[in-house]
Amino acid sequence: MACEDAVTLALALRREGGDWGRALVLYERSRVARTARVVLSAREMGRIYHAKGVERLVRNEMWKGRPQERFYDALEWLYGWTAGTCLADD
């Protein structure tokens, strides 16, 4: 996230011609939704991957036979981030 933040801020500064005030507004508009989604997803993944009791049994039954490489399909959005599309649309 820190690397994404740095790239996004640098691109916002470039787009806004070095105007820090406008760049920070653009940066915030560009980052809030994604960072909130990261936090919520991390919380949910923690709940799922560290489940106990009945919740663990249900999870294991649902994932039985699922190839290991498919466990992270729900996080493709996280790893598909690119600098070219990081700034919010005007």
C-alpha cells in the first residue's frame, strides 16, 4: 500500500502541475475507496482463514477439492492494480 500511495501521489502531483493542494485532493479521491476495500478484505480474509469451530468445518467443506491456486481468486482486484489507472477520473 505504501508503494501504491507513493506512486499515486507522484502522479497526482504531476497531473496537477505541482500544486500540492489540488494533488492531495486528487490523491484522496483516488485512494479512499481502494484502501477501505483493502482493510475490509483483510479483515474478512482473517476471519475466513483463521476460522474456528463450526465456521471452520463449513469453510473446509466448501473448499474441499478446490485447487490451492484458486484460494485467492477473490483478491484478483488487489493484485491487478496498475499505476496507469490509479488516479480517479475527473
